[in-house]
Amino acid sequence: MLFAAGLGTRLRPLTDTMPKAMVPVDGRPLIDIVMNNLIRQGATEIVVNVHHFAQQIIDFIVSHSWSVPVKISDESEQLLNTGGGLLHASSMFSDDGLPILIHNVDILSNAPLQTFYRENLQADATLMVSQRDTQRYLLFDDDMRLRGWTNIATGEVKSPFKDIHVEELQRYAFSGIHMFSPRLFSLMSGYPSAFPIMDFYLQNCAKANIRGFVQSDLKLLDVGKLNTLHEADAYVKELGL
């Protein structure tokens, strides 16, 4: 699933007239680069959620011939956030019980997605992480089971474990790439229509097998910010995307 419904507020004024998925990078819409990378690395079907300037994304997708089926999960009436968006699209995925690879549309990376997918089929969810300087970190135990989240700038901690000791846990930065087993949809019962997937992971990591996967040598660029957009053209060339 490709998350492409966001408002792209960090890319204003560009996103005052287009969705962030259509922002040009190296002469191509961002969504074109990410979708072709997903297909090249083995995606057999893609579901794209849309909201902000949804028709621009829909028109782009239907005007191209893709080598795999591409489905649109329309959130035009209400932006459902990442968790609600995934739940809304749940009926669009193949009924084979296999995990869903989830990728943010504004993430460019050299991540070996096919290998990541093959090596993490058993967990309920697997979050690709790396050692990267940031203010917000996911917290894992020595077995790479998710235990919580912290903002080191504010000291805020989120965790279902009452006796959590942040200093004893491993800190890693989230990549925006993760795997989600359909088994977890049952735990979303009772959630509101719109909710963040990360909040869901953090609220349920005590009862589900939610793990981190450290991707070494990960090169990643978040193109969701204006201050990184100017780097993206060279980045795409460097990574061969």
C-alpha cells in the first residue's frame, strides 16, 4: 500500500495546487518514482490512497499502463490518516493472508524491499528502522520487539508497558516502510475512522508481535519537506530510481 493521501503541508506552497505525490522530482511525479521502484522490487499489486487533490493522482494512475494491478482507495470525503486509511482499504488486498508492505509516497531510499519482505513474513508487523539522528525514536528490547516511542527533545514517552525504562531500550528511527499482517485488522475494531498507524502499533505492541528490522547502510530521503526537495533530483540519480 502506498500512502499518498496526506495534505503535504510541509511542502507548501507547492501543495496549494497539487498533492505531494505529484510534486516533480527529476522531472517525474514523486508517485511515479516510488511506484516503479515498488514494482521493480517485486510488488504484485498496489493500493494507493488519495484525498488531497485526489483527482490529479487518479488521472495520473489511470493514464499509465502499469505491469501490476493498481487500485485506488478514495478518501476524498474524509482524510483517514494512516491507520484508518489502511483499514478502509483492507478489502482491496488479495485474500491470501500475506503481509502488506506499506510505503510512504514521500520516502526515497535504497532499501532492499524484496529482501525485507521475504525475511519478515512471520511477525504481525515489522517496521524498517535505522540508526539515524532525529528527535523521535522507536524503542525496542534486545529481541527487537517494539516497546514504545520517545521524543528526546520533550521527554515524552508512549508505551503500553507501565514499567518501561527508556534508557535500557534500543532507539531507532522509523523509515516510513513497514509490513502489516492482515491478522492485525481484528485489533482495529473499535478504533475511530481516522487514526495513525503508529499509534495503533504502540497501543498494541504488548499483545501483538510487532518488531523492528534494522536496515544497515540505509540511505533515505524524506521528500515531504521543502528543505530536502532540492536534494531529491540528485538523490534519485544516485540511487538509480
